[in-house]
Amino acid sequence: MSIKKHRKLRNQDPYLAREKTRYAHPLPSREYILQILKDRGVPLAETELQTLLDIGADEQENFARRLGAMIREGQIFRNRKGAICVMEKLDLIKGKIQGHADGFGFLIPDDGSADLFLSEKEMHKALHGDLVLVREKGIDRRGRREGVIVEILEHANKQIVGRLFIDHGILFVVAENKRVNQDILIPVDHSLNADAGQVVMVEIIQQPNKHTQPIGHIVEILGDYADPGMEIDIALRKHDLPYVFSSEVDSLANKLPTRVLQKNHTDRRDIRHLPLVTIDSETARDFDDAVYCEQHAGGFTLYVAIADVSQYVQPGDAFDREALDRGNSVYFPQRVIPMLPEVLSNELCSLNPNRNRLCMVCEIRFDGHGERLDYAFYPALMRSHARLTYHIVAAMLADPKGEEAGKHAKLFPHLQNINRLFKVLLKARKKRGAIDFETTETQMFFNDQGKIEKIEPVQRNDAHRLIEECMLAANVCAADFLQKHRHSVLYRVHERPVADKLEALRHFLKEVGVQLGGRSKPSAGDYAKTLLKIKDRPDKHLLQTVMLRSLPQAVYSPDNNGHFGLAYEAYAHFTSPIRRYPDLLTHRAIKAVLSGNKYSPGDWHELGRHCSQTERRADEATRDVEAWLKCFFMQDKIGECFEGIISSVTGFGLFVALDEVYVEGLVHISELPSDYFHFDAAQQRLLGERSGKQYRLGDRLSVKLARVDLETSKIDFTLNEPAASGKQNRQSRSVKKSKKKKLQ
């Protein structure tokens, strides 16, 4: 083929015009490269492909980069001869590895198909999180799809936190993330003279393969395992949480004014006269929402004022890039990793009392029955008239003539208005059929050494619920506003329960004489009615837990599939832009609509996936920290006996949540009375083959603390015989933190 024909072939790229808008000297598009490879029908050497597409000598380096990117994304593959093949023709499956502490792993395919089992031998080639290509080799003896790792597209682990061990002069680090199941060898001259047992940060300098273990060098010594705050330092690194702001962010922060400037008042409604107040916990430092309510003959007008973070965080600037990377603030016991630097999160954006602040207002009118009549969004200038706490507001509402009500006499009538609105909104919520699970949050109290002194339940009062209803109302308006104006946004989506989980739930409920309405498509109202029916049953904890576990986790997505748990057709997060990136995106979208423009942050689907992932990352990190702290709290209680409730049943034993101390641990199946116990997933129980004895989710047990392992954050119990019968009263307070987050 002549050069002229090659040039003609290259000019036939259907995406050439698009590429010209992106690059001064455009290369053939990815789509066209794939098309050419498919048309040829055989693997091509890179030089052949270069000739075919008339790639000049000055373009070869950039063309190689494009092919490399296509390989990493699994579009093409380079075979053993170096020839380039189309992935979909090779029957290879692209996905991420999920390791297991016992040495094996699984491939989680990108296409959503069933996971593939990876043997311990295969897992020697890669580490947890690596992006790989796998060939399915058949079905293993347990009926699972089994795979062979063909190619590693991208290594996920550049640095790993773990503990240093020395065995016969050989140094190695055991990762804190137990899914990373290979030890990392450390050359002696790369150890920074760390001592055995210390927690260190390792940079991997040689990734594993089928012949060798990973090799690394220590880049940071964090300290000893039991040092105060070490559990958080480990969690930050284990979950790859950004915790240090870049120099660019610091530089930009130093340029911020110390107060709201006069020029920022322009084109904003001045609502400083409205007695808006913030209502938060005693420990809160970032106040991003304030409320005020008027009652009139036709109903109520609610003002929800939210910190206008978008005024200071511009798309693409250093603040924005850092906030996107973090996705959300992370709240550990005694420490917060903020999404935004403190000069914004605690100062300039925070709705601190008696300070001028920029805000976005959602003004909502309700009739006397809590039905929304209309709403409006607008930028405003506000001034919080008080920083109130849930405890203070609850005391005021409970005793209108009491001390707290007297201290805030000018504000109290407005709080009574909010309370009246809350009560009608609560009735509307029940009418709507939103699901409301009874849960208990816990709070840790620490001593001067930073270790837990006690764990106590947080009593939710009407002040908590009052603010929650106000925020829900504003979030629903935000979703409705953007939907009506056909502007993209990240909705907070909570899908219906999937068919197999729903079937298992119905089967379980039927066995205990409970019925869930709605047939194949139950509504949130059907769930709510069932919860109402069981509220006085002794096994309500068991039934509620099983119902909750049948529901999926809420995620962020530009595809509005509604919010099942809250019974909303459309729902978006708007009320917390200081600590959640999706809320900041919602603010920008609303502002764009108000100004007649369009806000385009990029791929909304990718943003949704990223924000959902950072939320899960934060949850996992906080769970790790709390689990370690609870282990430390329990380590001096070996041999003590406790009462508790079975909070989870597995094939290897029972997890028991203790009353009063709010800690969870495992009674291993080998610790149960002499018998063969079989796991019944449908009934959530372990059933004795010979004795017929059963241990069910929600049953009460008396247990003895047998072992606490700080390294694995595991607590083991044995039964304190005689064990309480599963038929006895199963009522108990839950140890788990509030599960409302799963739904909201």
C-alpha cells in the first residue's frame, strides 16, 4: 500500500474532527485503531500498525502512549510475540483482584459478570487491587468459576503500611490490609534502621510475580503499634486516604480573606435579619446548615440556608481538585480529616454565630398538613443568630419555661415553629411510607492517653429528627429543581431490593408468621407497615436486622432511580457542601440554572462512581479505627462475662454484640456445645445436627471474653454456660452505629 493510500486511510477516521479539537497534531482515535485491528482480523505488530496508519517518526512516542493507555484499559492486548490483539477476541476478562487473608483471591470483572476464583498459586503473581486480565480455565470442585492471571494491566499498590518483622536476619513487612496476603521483603540497607514490631510505610520497588515475592524499602517509620493515635495513622495509609493538603492548596488558602468581602454581597438577597440558627452536636466545628421557620395562616415557610462553598471553591482550582480527590470529610473518634482546609471548613464557609456568611437558600412553603406548595433557591447573605446544640434545643422544647428556653427567649418562638412543622412533616413522612429503622448510635469517651474510657449510646431526640426533616425537605427540592430544568446532577439513589434477597427475606418472614406486602415489588411503605406490625414482638431486633440487610446501599448516580428507603422519586444531597463533594456539585448545578447556564464537570457517571467509592473508603477506615479502639478497651477484661445479642450468623460462628459496653466479638463454631452445627442462611441460624439446638440472629447469649487480638482487631468469646435460650426475650440495644447512613 502506498504512502498516499495510508494517508487516505488515516483521514477516514470517523472521529478525526473530535481529535482535532483536542490535539494540535491529532493521532488516530482509539475507536479507529480498534476498527482497523478488527477489520484486519489478525494480531498486528506495532510497526505494521504504524505503517498502516501512517504514523511518522515524530509521532511514534505519542502513538505508543496511546496504545499503552488502551492496553491499561483493556481495549487491546499485546501477546507473547509483541503483536497487538483486540481484547474482545481473546476471551480474556478484565477486572480487579480482591485478595483474601487466607491467600486465595477473586477477580471482580469490570463487566459485572460472576466473580472468578483465583488460587493461592495465582495470587502469587499479583496483589489485592491490581487491574488484571484473566482467562477462565473452568469450574473448581466447589462449583466456582476459576481463572488464570494472564496479564497485569496496572499495579494498585505503590506504598503499603504494615508491621516490620525480622526472622533469622530476614526483614519483611506484613501489610495491615489483610487482603494484601504476601509479605514484602525488605533489604537490610533499605530498612531505615526500623525495629521489629514497628509500624512502617513501605514503597514497593519490585512487584510480585510467580517466582518472587514483592520487594520494598521503608520510607517512613510511624512508630510503635500502641502509640496514641497510631490506629488513625494506620487507617489513613491503609485505605489511601489523602490527609495532607498540597502546597498549592496552602498557597491558595493563604490568599483568602479573613471575612466576607463587601463585593461578595452583590446580587445576593440580604437575609441577615432572619433569626437563622445552627443546630449541631456539641463537638461540631463545621456548620454548613442553618434553619428558620415562619408559621402563618396557610401553613409554614421554612428557610434552609446552606454554606455557599461554591463561592470560594472554583471548578478546577487547587481546592476543587483536592476536594474531588477526598470526596468527603472523614470523621474519626478525636480527629477529622476535612475535605476542605480549615480556613474554609471551620472559618470562612462555616456558618459561625454572629458572622456575615454567604449561603445558598432553599425557601420552602408548606400547607398545614406538611404538603409542599412551592420552593425557591437563591444566593444570600446571612448571619447565624445562635450556635445551638441538639441537647439545648431538646431541653427548650421539652420545658418551654425552663432555663434553656429562658436563655434563648427571643429565638424560642421560632424554634417552636420549626417543631410544629417537624410534627406535620413527620406525619407526611409516615403517609409517604418512608422506612424508619430503630437504631442506636454510640459515642466513645477518651482518657488523657487517647484511649477509650467508656462507650455510651447517643440518645436521638426530637432536635435530631427536626433537623433531619428540614434537610430532607431541602434535598428533595434540589433534586426536583434540577430535574425540572433538565440539568444533570448526582442523585442519591437507593435501589429496590434485588429479587434473590427479597425472596430470602419473604421466606424468612414467612417462617416466623410475618408477611411483607407488595408481592414482587414491595414499596417502602410495605416495609414500613411490616416494621409497625413487629414493633412489639420480642424478636423485633432479629426481624428488623434481616429486613435491613435485604436492602442495597445507597450510591451517587446521574441516573435518577429514586430513593427507595426514603420513598422519594428524586433525591439529591444539597445540605453539606463543606463535607461532601456531591453537595458542592449540586450547588454549582443550581447556580448554573439560576444564571441560565449549564454546569459540566465532566463524566457524571464517573463522578458518581468516584464519590460512592470515597464514601465507602471513609466508612471502612472509620470502622477499622473503631474496631481497634474497642479491642484496646477490652484487652484488660479477659475472663469477664457479658450479656449480649447475636448480631450476625456465619458458617464459622456467631458474632455477639454486648449490652452496655457496645462491643462485638465472635463465638467460633468450635466453641458451641458438642455437635455438628450447620449454617442455615435462610433462617440466619446455626442448627445442631444431633441436638436440634439452634442459635439465631437476635438470640440472647451469655459469653465470656476469651481473647483480644490488637493486630487483627478481633475479639473472641466463649459461651458462658448455661447459655440463655434463643426463645428468651431477644430485645436489646444495638451496638452498631446508626444505619441511617446506609439509606440516606
